[in-house]
Amino acid sequence: MTEPNVPYSRGPVVESKPRHSSRTADGRLKIAPTTLKVYEECPRKWAFEKLARLTYERGTGQVDGKDAHSHVEAYLVDGVTPDESTFAGRLASVLIPHVPRDSVTEEYVIVDTGSPLWVFHGYVDGSVPYVEVWDAKFYAPTSVKWMVTAESLRSDPQAVIYSVAKSAPRFVMHYVIKPKDRPVAHEWAPGELDAQLDRLDDLALQMLWHLVHTRDANEVPHRSATACDSFGKGCPYAAHCRLHYYGAPTPWTLGR
């Protein structure tokens, strides 16, 4: 296959076997798209996870989604039909007709933007190299309002990093809401991915600064307008945040 003229200038590093480490062999920090997304949503929320090391219990929906991904991978790699007696199998059956049969699945990638301090890494759900990268989210019908739009995919860290990693000019996010697949796609314009990688590098630099210089997660700036009520459930770290244990946000507590 001849490599086409892809819409960015920096190339990825692809590892066939993941290194289960937070750093590369030369000591650079590995940063995942989800970490960048949390930081963008609210730097303080990121700080509660990375500085304070707090965690919260994930819902059963995320477990079902992981199992559904496994069914899809088994079908694409080995031709194993999903077991529709399980909920995850039924979700996978909705998605399978809408993804390329020749997809490469669950590939671990590292994208090196040239920083001496970090790289971006993660697992690509599925791709046809030089053509398309796809990912899938499995949602309940009540969660339709949280779907991303084609416009918001332009700045989505996962869409950016994985499209670069697979030299793909198109990213598709499949929202599986039984009994339908609702795909959202974005075609990358020339230079767009380079600009987005620069933006993600800026976020990574901010995160590293806080990792080195900040000890109290509450000292990290917040974005209460977007994060406090995210996904309708509220921030899982609200009990630890000064915005909340001083009551509702006011001019006196914002920024504390």
C-alpha cells in the first residue's frame, strides 16, 4: 500500500507490544487522550486524580462497553459471532455491520511530537491505515445528549492522537445506542492535525508544571461552568473541592 499525502507532518511510533509503564525507555512521560480530556474539562478534576490520587467507582455501563469491544474484536480478528444472549453481545451486533471488516483492532500506539518530556499513547479501537480510524462508545438511550458533534471531534484528544498514529484523514466515533449505531465523523483539513497537536502539547506542558510545582489539588484552577455538572451526575470529587465544601460557587470561592 502506498502512503498517501496525509494532512500533518509529524509521524507516530507504533509498538506491537505495549510497555506497561508510565514512561518511555528514554524517560518521557506517557500521556493518554483521556488524561488530556479530563484536564481540558477541568484541571482541578485532573489534579484530584493525578496529584491527590483519588479514584471513584465506574458504572456498569463502562463494564458493558468493555465487554462489547471484546466481542467486536473477536469478530473482526477471528470471525467469532457475538453471543447475543448477553447484553454486551447484543451491543456488539449493532456495531459490527458499520465498521470496516478489514480493520486493525486494539493496536497500541505512541505519538511522538518531538517533546523531550512526554509522548502521547493509547489503544486504537479500530482502523484502516491511511483511510480511517474509528472508536465506539456504548450509551444508554438517556445519554444521547452527551454525544459529541462532528465539530467537537476536531479538538477531541482521542480523535487527534489516533488519527495521527494511523495516518488517517478521517475519524469516526460510533455511538451504539441499541438498536442503532449513530456515527459522528470528521475529515481532517490540511494542517489541522498539526495545529491540534500543538494545542495538546500546550496542555501537556501545563500538566507537567503542576506535577512538579503543585502539591494541593485545590490550588489547580477549575472550570466549574463545564465540569461540576458533567454528564448530569456532577463531579465525583466534589466532596474534596473547595468550590463545594464552601457551598455553591460565589465570587468569594471561585478561583480558590
